[in-house]
Amino acid sequence: MIGVDTQLTMQDFNWHQLQNGSDIRGVALDGVAGEAVNLTPEVTMILGKAFAGWLADKVSKSAADLIVSIGRDSRLSGPDLKQGLINGITAMGCQVYDFELASTPAMFMSTVTEGFNCDGAIMLTASHLPFNRNGLKFFTAQGGLGKPDISAILALAEVNEFKTAAQVGSVEPRNFMGVYAQQLVQSIRKGVNHPQQYEQPLRGLKIVVDAGNGAGGFFAEQVLQPLGADTTGSQFLDPDGTFPNHIPNPEDGDAIASLKTAVTSNKADFGIIFDTDVDRSGAVDHSGQELNRNRLIALMAAIVLKEHPGSSIVTDSITSDGLTQFIEHELGGQHHRFKRGYKNVINESIRLNQAGQESWLAIETSGHGAMKENYFLDDGAYLISQLLIELAKAKQAGKVLSDLIAPLQEPVESQELRIKITVDDFKSYGHQVIEDLQAFAAQHVDWTLVPNNYEGVRIACASPQEAGWFLLRLSLHDPVLPLNIESNVSGGVGAIASKLIVFLQQYESLEIPA
């Protein structure tokens, strides 16, 4: 129970600074100049009480009847923050299942898996952010909590008036990651349905895993090896919160370069990379070609549309025109471009289904992908499991996985620039720039406003010298206008950018990169 002195020290604490959309994020360790620690075991203890109180009300149970699972990634601050959480939750009388090292998707699955059926789950992670950061993601059986839920939990923490239980709740260590891994194993066996080697459908395939010293190392030993795969050459499987080898991020250039080298030097058939908490993934094929961003979306779309013809594939806003062509003309699906942010993409796919429009895949270029068949959970390991099923089927047919996306037209050039806004009211300023850009674009004969655009302004550039498009949007959280430009001809990005610079230079509060 929190004493009077502790409550006094927390009086002026800014709880709402911890909110990052539908997550909580903060600085958990000293060591980075200018970044003061604001996520401590004391803070997580109060957050644990707040979540228990919120959850009891949500599921109409007394706190003493609640079961809450807790897991963490490999961050150095994880064990202490987890203990703070446990202290807070058990103080309210709840029972805690301690999963220790876990993945974010597994935490959700603990709420819907027979034998566990947790009322709520919490994952301690800050995804791919630096070693000094950490955060919390919350789940119920209905899915990940949304932004309003996080705001409500933080409001309870701020008031900090909890009726603690007469009897502290129990803590039970449970090996849920083994159960979750077995779910993936069974899913792959069933999906491949190999006529000769049902139990080991990946026998004869060499598959390299790069876990980036995060929580994804389990995938090599507990999923691939039971399925018969040779995992020689896998790297950085051991959890290490200093992340000594590379940032555990499928979008990071150094991380992907490291995986490419591992695949080609080991003559592997496939390479897999996860982010720290395994809700995102990327891949590399046998030749060392990246299978992420547009290619990953195209692969998943090809898989989904075989099973669900005509389905809408929901993506974020920065996907290529070539991807639209591939989904709609090669595969016969519908490409529904929406806003950046994995929650936005997932929620839009759910909305389409509720409106009577089938949508079986919601996926961002960042590697966040969620499937209707899997609770619309953004699960990097499940996404990879679908690719492994197709990899095994391709091997049986004497083909390779990337044959599925052979017709995909990729841009000749692409670039993303981040334009900083230097005024305090950056949102109003950014929206004005975007509005003005539409008028500027209308003055160019070969520039056309792309219809059904949900974020910023997207312009198709039809002149032979440009042959591409650009999208200017406002960042979800930062004072930044990201600008994406793609072209199907050499020099096209420069041709588009040269016109845009003329427009952008009239704004004194924009910092335009070189």
C-alpha cells in the first residue's frame, strides 16, 4: 500500500505525459542526456492498481476475482517495472500470472486461450525504442485497449485513491510462451498439410531467425525446430536489453542488412526478423531480397486473396501505386488505403467488415499486420507463420515464395523526407500547408488529386519526367510533415521535389531537409 509520503511525492506528477496513443511510454533508465526518468516501479505500482480498478469495472467482477497476466520484453528496466506492477495489482486482491519474458501478441492470446482465460493482460515493452525507454500495453479478451481506455486508467492513477484488498492476491509463474508457440506449430502443420511429413512440414528448409536480442528468440527453438527446419545461422536470439548488435526493428537498414548477410552466407531458404516484442516482422528471401513494406503487403495479400477472393486489403497511406495495381488487377482484391498508425488500419478493417465489406487483412508498411482469422491481432509471429506455410507449399511445387509477387511493379525511385514545423501550434500550421498544397497542385496540368485519400494530400504526377506520386501528411504525434515521393522513372523523384521546393520555401516555419 502506498504511504502518505509517497502520495505527496506523486502529487505533481504528470500522468498524462505517459500516454502514447493506445500505449503508455516513458523513460525508465538514466543514461541519455535530456531524458529524465518518468517511468519507475513506483509509477507502475500505481498503474497496476489503476488497471485493476478499471478492469474490475469493465468486466463487472470484484478485483479479488480477476486474473491478470504480465509479461515483458528483454529491456533492462523490465524486471523492476514488472515487480512494481505485480505489487500494485496484487494489492487490489487480483491473481497474477507471471509469464516473465513474453511477446506482446502472446499476452493478448492469454485472454482467449483455454486454461488461462485471463481477464486482462499487460505487456511491458517500448517496441524498438532505445534501451532507456519502456512502456505498457494492455489487453482484454476484446483486444488491445484504445486511446480513451488509456486516458481513463491514467486519470485513475492521477487521483490515486484505491481501496486495497484485505488479502493480497497471489502470484503464479506460468509458461505461456510454450503454449503460444505450440499454437503456431499446430497452425503451420494444418496450413501446409504435408502428405508425407505432416509433423515436420519445414524439413529440408533452412530458416534463419534474427531476434535482435528482443523477445523473439523462442521462434527458432520452439516453433521452427519442432517443424523440422534447420535454423543454423540464426542470430541474436538471446535476450539482451542493451541491444548490442542492432536495433530490433524490421524497418532499420542495419538490421535488415545483417539478416541479408546471415541468409546469403548460410545459403538459407528464408530469413525472419522481429522487433523487440514480436508484434512486427519482416523477412528476406533465399536471394537476400527484402520482403517488407510493399513486398510484405503484396505477399500477404496474395495469400489472403487465394482464400478470400475479392477481400479488401487495408493498408496505411504510403503504399505504392504498383501495390494497388497488383492487389486489384493481378489478385482481384480491393486496396483500401487508410491512415498511418497500426490501430487506425486495424480499426478501419474491422469497420469495413461491420459495414458488410469483407476485409481479411489490415497491414502497415512498418510490418504491423493483423488478420481477421486471428482476432485482428497485430502478431508478427503469426504473420510469419502464414509465409512459412506458403514457403513449404512452394518448395513442394518446385517454386520459391517470391514467385507469388513476381508481377508486382516496384517504383524505380522512392524517398521519404521529414519536414520539421517550428511553431508551437504545429497541427494548425501543418493542416494549412496541406490545404495550400492542394491549391498549388491544381495549377499543374499533370498533377491530379488522388480520390479516396484519408490522410494529408496525395497527388498523382503524370508527366513522363515525373511518372509517380507524392503524399504530404501531418505526423500522428510530432511537429513534422512527412513527405513521401515515388517515381517509376529515373530522376522522377528529383523532378517532383524541385516543384515542391518552390512551394515549401514560402513557409518560414518549415525546416526543409537538403
